[in-house]
Amino acid sequence: MPGQGLGESGTSTFTARAYHIGDIATVQSATTNHSHLGSRLARLLILKPSRAAHNEDLHLVPLRFPWFWFRIPTSTTTMRATIASFVSSALLLTQQAAAAPTNTSTWNETTGDIGEGASARTFGVASIFDWTYKRWNGANYACKCHPGDLCWPSTLQWKLLNATVGGNLQVSIPPAASCYNTFQGLLGNISTYNAAQCAEVQANYASEQWQIDLPTAGLWTYFTNDTCRPTTNPTDSCTGGYFPTLYIKAKTIAHIQAGVLFAKNNNLRLIIRNTGHDFLGRSVGWGALVINTHGFKDISLTNSYRGACDYTGSAITVGAGVQAFEALSKLHSLSPPKIMVTGECATVGVAGGLVQGGGHGPLTNLYGFLADTALEFKVITADGVLRTANAKINPDLFWALRGGGPSAFGVIVQATYKTFNDYSSSGTTFALGPVNVNNNETLWWDAIAKFHGYSNHFVDNGLYVYYEIYPGMTFRVQPVVGVNKTAAQLEAVLRPLFDDWNAMGLTFDKTTTTYSTFYELYNALFETEVAGNSALTGGWTFGKTDVANNNAGIIDAFKNVLNNGAFLVGHMWNGGHGLPQSQWADSAVNPRFRNVSDKLITILPLSGNAPIAEKEAAQRVLTDIVDGGLRAAGPNGAAYINEADPFQPNWQTAFWGTNYAKLLKLRQKWDPSGVFYSVSTPGTEKWEQIEYGTRLCKKL
């Protein structure tokens, strides 16, 4: 058992009471010898699992010490998840605070230990509940505990956590550190140069899947402060930047529970990461502890779902680490093949941030958002409890998890979704460049205006349209998707646009292909993202009334985007087209998404070595000018939390509309102490990353 043989000696007296609702048991213990604390702790607890009807929650019972409350699970499967944090906390109460030595040692990769000096305080009550208080830009803040703070956990605590998670606690090292002689991290210096590994980095740095399979890498380097990029000079400096400090490569649910409780009890910044595919940088964070869930790859299928709702059709259950291409491949192997709602990018996970943001994709016109197809979740909440959330068990949590914001209400470890029959589908691609308009930029914009004016027409006919607009008169559409449509049916919907372009004297090439299944179309026509770039992301959606009444104003806003150094990625869909209106209120997805026809992402690239002042100026350009123009042109629109500017004004209404008040109450219920955090999610109004994007703090 973790905690045995800690090597601490001495005695102390404490009183403990273990309570369980409905069956109270009290145990008092005195004169506990620390060297046997682990074994005595097992005898101290009276474990009586809950028999609560209609749920599978693994309940915890409070265990009271003289000054503080601790929580110990009534299930042996979760006891290991909290034992390390509890044991070390008990020891803390019996020791005097002592300053740790300076940071002179580092992680031992053989033993899995964090070296001495990683903690600023070895023992002391401060390690659990203290905050670091800071003053920044004239305001006072209480900050999470970060390396070097007095409240940072002791070496012993980290060792206990590592034992609890099976030796899967590791120091986070940037992917390209192998190209440098030394990685200078917050816990000390580590020799990292490895020629073979550096060659692999150089060859794969732009590969999204390669980055995804790493434990703490992010999609775009902007959010790591562009630190430690690939180099041919190993003597260059490689620092931690905004990379997290440590990570747990979780192998079991108990590992995740241990990480959540450790972060909670020690007031650490906690990040949940599956793929790291995040345009807002929420998978990385300075000084944070990451729980990596990418290894949870289980998939199960059923043709006859039986659960808490009336739905009895086919369904898929996926683990936290399953990506879209894995789920779709499994469904395609069935006879007959099935499909499910996913994002347009095949590498995105389907059980985490996607569904918690809503989850739009090529099938949204037909079946709504991924959140609309969710049947049940297994989720670990901020108290470390594994819960079931569905229409009958924890229904408020179920509602919030479907579109209420990533990393806001818990860690989804398993999700079950509806699946649908796959159909023969057709896709069209086309483009307009300078040669197509005789280098006439005015004509090029007029052609785009014609295209965008048909947004409502496209989505009302069940089409999904993905397009990109770049500076230099580059416009490409890849693809237009018609599920269960022949090539002739798809081109009939597109015909009015092509007739208009022909009348304008444009020359253009188009290609329409019919595939035997949507799955084959998806693999053939949708492209993966490129990793390793540095950019800011914004975005906005346009309501159908915006397109109908102000398409010219929208095109002016598009021009403004390009004139300020950004570019556009568009997705034409309507989240309410194929979904009965009676189902619109069943999830936390912004109600405005049920009446839109175009969702834009704006991307503002920056150089990898841009100084802080340049980055701050770029953020103002994105918020006030680039996205400001889109918001003005689309007053009936909204913003999608996973692909928008988190610093826009009135983000609460932009992201969730009339659902925000309910979400705020639920956040206060399920995570009152702020264990989870991602920028601009319900309940984070007072939280900021101060000191140039490093410390996560709450404004006082």
C-alpha cells in the first residue's frame, strides 16, 4: 500500500472520525506511529460502499483531523487514488515547517523520483491550503501553487503520488528538447541532447498526430511561449516556457482520480489533456500538473442501446483517448457500416473538449452537435468521485457536460453516443485564385460575396461547406459535403452559384466525386491540421438573418480580416436543421447555434520569436479589429468556445447565450473551489494568468 515504509519516525496524537451517510461509523485513533501510518490508515477506515439507488457514484466519506477535512473513498478502487495525498497530508500535520534546499537536483528517470529541491517547503500545513499572494498591474491576486512557492508539494508528497499512479508521474519536457544540450525547467536542469531523437523531431514537428502522441505537447507553439523549438545548434537555450511542469500518463481511472485529488488538496493548476488539439492553448499551462488521458482507447458498440433515456438504437462507447478516425474506423467495420458525429479533423478526440464545447462537424446539419447525440458519460468530478451522468442520474451534470465548456465540470473518462447508418455521399471541391479573375481583386471579392450569399441555401438543403480565404486572392472550398446525395443532386444545389460565376465571366475548376460511404468521403477530402505554428485564434458565427440582410457587410468584415494580417476558415452548417426543436434545450449548447449558417475561425499568425509587447498588440488587433468587425456584421451570431477569442467582450453571452446563468450555478455546485480551469469557461470571471501568462490566479 502506498505510504508504507515511508521511513518517518516519531509519534503524534490525532483524532479521526469517519462518516458515511446513512450508516455512520466512528473510529478514534491515538498515538499513531508514522512508520506504520499506511497500514494503520487501512484499519482506521470503515469502508461501507454506497447503495444509493439509480447511480453508480463512488462516494467518499469525510475524515476529520484537528484542523482540516480530508476525503477518503468508500471503495477500494478509489482508495488508492486518494491514499498518497491523504497520507502525506496526515504527515504534514505532525511536522514542523522547514525550508527545503535550493533546486540542485532533478528528476531521476531510473527511479521515477523528483529530486530534492523541487519543493520550497518539505512539510507544513501551508502545503495544502495556502495560496501565493501577488500584486499585478495594480490588483491583488491569490494564486495557485507553482514551483518555487512555499505551498508547492514536498518531495515526499510527489513520491507518494508517483507510487499511487504506478510510477507514471514524469517531468514535462518540450518535444524538441532532444535538440538541445540542456533543458532548463522549473524543477532544475536536465541533460537532453540526443541526435537520433532530434532527427525525429526535425522530421515530425509539423505532424499533428506525432505531437498528439506526446504527453504534453500542444497544437500551436504560441501557447508554450514558442519555447524550445527545433534547432541545429544544441548550445541554444531551451526553457520550459508555458509548458506544464509535471504530468501523469494515466493508465487507470484511479490514476486520474489520484491526480485530481492531489491537485485539489495541494491547490495546483490542473490540466486535462487527450490530444492537445486546441486552438486556445488549454492543453498547456505554466507550472501545471497535467493528467494525460490519451491512453484510454477502449471502444464498444451496440445495436440496441439500453439506458436512462427512451433511445434504443445503435450506440458507441469510447474511452477518453479515442480519436475520430479510430471511432469512425470501428463503426465502418460493421455490416452495415455506421457513422457518428465528429469534428471535421480526424485526429480530434471525441470524448473530451469536443463534446464539452458542443462538437460541430460535417454531420451537424443532419444530426446536430456531438453533444446532441450523447447518451451517457462516466466522469470524475472535482471531488475525485467517478460518477455516471445521463438523463436520470446527475441530469444537471449531464446537461452541463454537453456544450457547457471544456475542463469546467469534470474529466470525462468514457462517453456513449448515438450512431447512425452510413450512406453513399458526394463531395465537391473548387477554388478561385488570381488567375481565375485575371488578377482583379474586386472581381475576386465579388465572387466570394456571391458564394457567401448562398450560405442559407446550402445549409437548408443539408450541405456542409468547408472553405478557406487567404491573403493573395486565395479561396478554396474543400469540400462541400452532401450526405446521402448523388453527384447530380449535390451539383443541383450548387448550380445557382456556378451560374452566377459563369455570368461574371469567371473561369474555375470543380471536381465532384461520389463515394460509397460518408466514411470514405471523410478520409479522402478532409485534411489534417499542421502542428507547430504560432498564431492567435478568434472567430464568430453568422445567423441566417445576418446573411439574408447584411451579406455585403459580412464581406466587408472578411476584407478587414485579411487587411489586418489574418485569414479565414469557414464552416457552413446549421445546428438545428436536422434536429427537432423540442431537443434544442436538452444541452448547454448556445441556442443561437440552432439558427446559424456559417461559423468562422479567424487566425492571426505571429513569428515564433515575437516579444511580449508584439503579442499583446496582436491580441488587441484580433479582439478589437479582426473579430470586432465580424461581431458588428453579425449581431445575430455567437461564438463557439473551442474556436474563438476567449478574451472577447461579453464572452459569457457570446459562448452560451441564455444558458450561461444555469451553467454558472452548476459550476458552483460541481466545482466550488475551482479545481478545473480553462480560459473563459463558466465561473472563471475572476481567474487570470498574470505575470505575462504564467501564474494562474484569482483576483481578490
